[in-house]
Amino acid sequence: MNPKLQNVLNDIEQLSAEEQLEVISYATEQLKRRTMTHSVWQAYQASKQERQDVYRRLADA
């Protein structure tokens, strides 16, 4: 196991059960936010590619 990950897990083990749940909840929310941001960016890139000619005409206008 990665030494940094092992250190984090060791630190988490020192927390109370309530604090551990708080850490897990926070990490889960951050992962959801990251996934949503990635999905939005992917959708934007797909839209940009599909509508490249429209964006070019708007830029030229």
C-alpha cells in the first residue's frame, strides 16, 4: 500500500467513530462534486465539437 495512504488511514483510525463518518461524508461529497464537474466539462467539449461551425460563424459575425 502507498505509504501516504497508509498514513492517512492510520490518522483516520485515531478519530472517533463520529469524526470518521464526518471525514467519509466530506470525501464522498468531494468525489461527487468532482464527478459532476467532469461530466459538465465533457458535455461542453462534446457540444463544442458538434457545433463548431455555429461557434465559428458567431465568432466571425
